[in-house]
Amino acid sequence: MALRILDAGNPNQAFPDCEQALSEPDGLLAIGGCLSPERLINAYRSGLFPWYNPGEPILWWSPDPRLVLLPAHLVVSKSLRKTLRKRLFDLSFDRAFNEVIDACSSPRSYASETWISQEMQQAYQTLHGMGIAHSVEAWQDGKLVGGLYGVAIGRVFFGESMFHRVTDASKVAFIHAVEQLVDWGYELIDCQVSTEHLLSLGAEEMPRTHFIQRIGSLCGQSPKPTAWTL
């Protein structure tokens, strides 16, 4: 099946049905378009996310299965519980969004490039200014040492990326985020694709059809009014 080519000048253009996504590479559905707030919000509501390398056209993905975390299924290992009890990190929300996404954009030890380009950073900074994209930070001695960012729509948090500069900093930030999201009434955390790191924290694979149904319902529901007002 041919990929849909999106019109960069029409940010309200509908995405094709996710069931039309390719099986190889898994989940690739459309190409092109733009990273406008309208397009990104529509993508997340439709079960899609952008992921591409600098210099490439924008690629839109909806893998099957989808990795998700049901907050009640969060797993905290004994060693991580010991770390939590030590209170090694100060934790915050939306205190340093730009710094978090910039840190997430740094190349990993296993790669020389990053998929979080300047264009991507600017797009999510715009969403942050609209109160849609959010960050969680872990601090140690006043320095940012870990964190994550993502997009919140309805009662779903769509996780995008995380980083750490100190062992367990991103895991502690993630656990803190999950606990707070539960309190705010969130019911699903999208983790996109499987990694050992997220699987160890209780994330699980969900068939794409089920995922689309779940976000179709939850994205239309409101979290507590106190969400993201810390």
C-alpha cells in the first residue's frame, strides 16, 4: 500500500486510518506535512506520532502493537524503591521544559545523531506554551540530571522522550510522573515502542486497534482541573 503524502499547507488535513499503516517498517503511515500544533494534536488523537531523522521528510507512525503503561501496572523494583527512599532527587513539573527537550535531543552513546531536531524542539515548545506539552524534571544539587517530556490530551499522556545524567534519575522522574498522573485522573500513558527500560517499569504491548479505541474515548475526557498547576 502506498504511503499517503500529506499537504504541508493544510495542517487540518485528516490522517488516513491507522490500519493502513505498513507492517514493514512497522507502523509507517504517512509522509510529509508539517509540525503545526493542529497537525500534532490531530496526530496524537489519531494514534500517530512523528519520528524522522534530520534532513528527511516528516514520517508519521502508528506501530502495532503499541507500548503503553496502565498506571496501576507500574512496577518499581526493590533496588529502585531503595533509591526512592534515599530522596536523591528534587522533582518538578514544567520547571525547565526547554532544557529537558534539549537534553533529550543530545545524541545517545549508541548513535551519532538525534531525531529531535531544532524543528521538532520548536514544535513542542509551541505546544508547551499552549499548555499541551509538559515536562518532568529531576534535580540534584540544583542541576538538571534527568527528566522526560510528552503531550497531555484528555486523560492520556503521550510520552515522547526521556534522559538521564545520573543513574536512575529518569526512572525516578518517570515514577513521580506516573503517581501524579494517577492523582490527576489520567488512565493511559503512551510509550510508543518497546524498550527494556520501559518494560522493566511495567509497560506492556497493546494491539493497535485496542489502543485507538482507548485513546478515542480518553482523549475526550477531562483530567482534574488541578492537572499541571503545581
